[in-house]
Amino acid sequence: LNMQDPKSGVKSQTQRLVITTIPHAITGEIIRNNHLFTLVDKARAMGTMMVAFGYIYPLQDHKRLILKPDTSLYRFQTPYFWPAQQWPVEDTDYAIYLAKRNIRKKGMLELYEQEQYNSLYKWMNHKWDFIVMQAKEQYRAGKERKKPDRVVFDCQERAYWVVHRPPPGTVSAVDYRHNRMVDPNMEEVKAMFTQQCIIRPRVKSSVSIGALVKYTTTYKEHDPFLHACLPSNPWLTDDVTYWTLNMPNVETPTKMRVECWTFSFGELLMDPRGRADFRLFLKKEFSGENLAFWEACEDLKWGAAETMKEKAQQIYKTFLARGAPRWINIDGKTMDITVKGLAHPHCYVLDAAQTHIYMLMKKDSYGRYLKSPVFKETQRKAIAPEPHRFTRRPSLSPIILRQQEEEQKAKLAASGPVDITQVMSELERKQKT
């Protein structure tokens, strides 16, 4: 109400829309710069909320219930259509509105309105004659108004139903209160993603089962829970040699570990020892900056949040900027995406460039690494530990050992001579305590 005050509120003026003059129209820029709000951002957020709830409605792009801070035209909604009135939103009223629009547009409704019109017709077929009669009466009464008044009322009514019966891709602010998604483009993106998932080709169950069996067969001997550990299983014995041989940066890896690097490029990068071996190979090929960039992106992705911005800028200066000391070769499209993202850096800002370099190493460097002398030398030096044969049982629990000691003491006490003075002194000491 304060915003509509003729003296201190938002200044409105008559605007010409197509061939019709609209009274008391305002622009989004005027609402944003209203002196009732101290901050421009606060004014825009409040204006967007008022548009989303239907207190202000757009005259041109009526589907986008969002405040545009430009010359787009808006009007204040009449108090009769305010959500604060809490009028019950009946399907019968909506059917009358659609029937009236159908008469005015001569059957040329929008696609979503036509679908809802057909749905309501099937559901309310028993009283459709009453609905059409009401729509004709309202249409006849509207034609008796002046054209500007008729256009204003049509805009007001349409804005009311856009809020309470939103088109596809938008969410009603009346249902979701302040958590409304006011930008329908986000919903359109989600819908497109859902459609792409639906039309994605499915894999036959036989192919899926075959892939699962192949994966299990490949990794069975490398799983310490499914296959015997060499030299021994540290979860069952006191021997920790298995963990010592498989430390992250051990000098000489085991044959099983080196064999695991040949399964996939991901297995090689996940193993710190394998990554060190791959780094040595890339250094000899003068392309070590690719792996260094991938490791820097991983550090950015999983590192501390407070140093994220500095790390992103440092990575850009080291690997991506013109004349960088360790410049990497990526395509122009990926570079544009990365540079735009670095304006507002986050932990996944370099994902596009990292994926590009990952695929480059996987398709080119990884295959040559498996055939290189570096890998063959590592494979030759790899050790194959012999299984330990224990001559004693694994150590018992300390509780069991304590119980065994007490039992032995009791047996010795029972078999030896009894000292009466010692027993009496022990009894006296217990009675005192």
C-alpha cells in the first residue's frame, strides 16, 4: 500500500502497449530504485518476491514471474486478487476462465492451457454447460467496458491464474512460500536432463551380468577378503608384512600391485606408487605438466575451502595463462569455460580442463606407458612374497592370558603346603579393608 501512495510511493504513468493505452504502469527499474528500500539488491529481491506472489504482475512476459531491473512494464495487482485475501482456488473458476479465453481467442489457447482445458472438460463434463454459460456472460460483460479497462482486467485475471495455476517449468509461490524457484529456466534444464536420461539406451541384463562377472574375476585375486594375502593376512595374524609391502610410497612394489595398474588408467592414478612411476615416464617424454595439472586439480577439489581461491589462481598462472611455465594444451572451448568459471572460483571450477587432460593421458600416454621400459623395469623388480608358514598359533587375547595365569596360580596354591600364618594374615587384611 505504501508503494502505491501517489505522493511517496512508486511513480506510475500511462504507457502505450501495442495499440492500447495502459494506465498506472511502472517499470522494473523504477521498482528497483524505489526509495522505500535502502539497498538496491534488497529492493530487487523484494520486488521479485512481490511479482512471484502476484502483488505486482508483468504486462509483457507474463510467464516469468521475476522482476527485471529494466524498462519492462508492470502494474500493481488489484487488492481483490491479492493472495492475502485467501480466496479458495476452485477448479470451476479456472474452467470458466479457460472457457472465456477460448471464446476470446477462438480456440487458440496456449499448449498447456489447451491440455488443462481438455482435462477439466473430461472431469467436469456433467456441468460444462453451466461453465460455458458463465464464461459467455463474463465475456459479454467485459466487452461493455472500455478497451483500456478491459485489457487491464484481462491482465489482472491472467496474472492471478499464472500464480495459482502456473505453466509447466514454474513453481507456485503460493504453495512453496519464500522457497519458490522464480526462474523457470532451471526447471526447463531439469526437464531436458530427465528426457535425456529417459531416451538413453539401456544395457541388456545379460550384458550387465557379464560385465559384473568379468570385473569380479579380474579383481578377485587382488581383494584381501576374497583371496589369500601374501605373505599372510594381517587381520588374522600378528604379521604386518602385508601392510609394509603395500605402503603408499614403497620403493619396490609387489607384482600383484603392479598388475593392478594394467587394469585401467584410474587404478594407476589412484595408487600413489603407480602415479610416481607414471610421472617418471611422462618426465622422460617431456609431458609431466599434464599429470601435475591433474594432481593440482585434485588438490583444489578436496583441499581446504579457505585457500581455494588462491589455489585456483595459482593453477591458472602455472598451467593455463599465456606464457605459463608449465602450459598445458587444451582446446579453445574448454579454455573459455575454465576462464569464465575462474571469475567466481569454486572447488569444481577446473573440472572441464581436468577431464580433458585426463582423457588425453588415458588415450595417448597410458598405452605407451604400459609398453615403455619404465613400466617393464618396475614390473621386473616387483617382488612376489612367499606365504609365511607359522609354527605357533596366533597370540591370544590379553583377557584370556590373564585368566590362564590366575588358573595356574590357583593350581600351584592347591598342590603346595598350606601356611596357616600366611592365610590368617591374609584374612585379617581383607577384614580391615
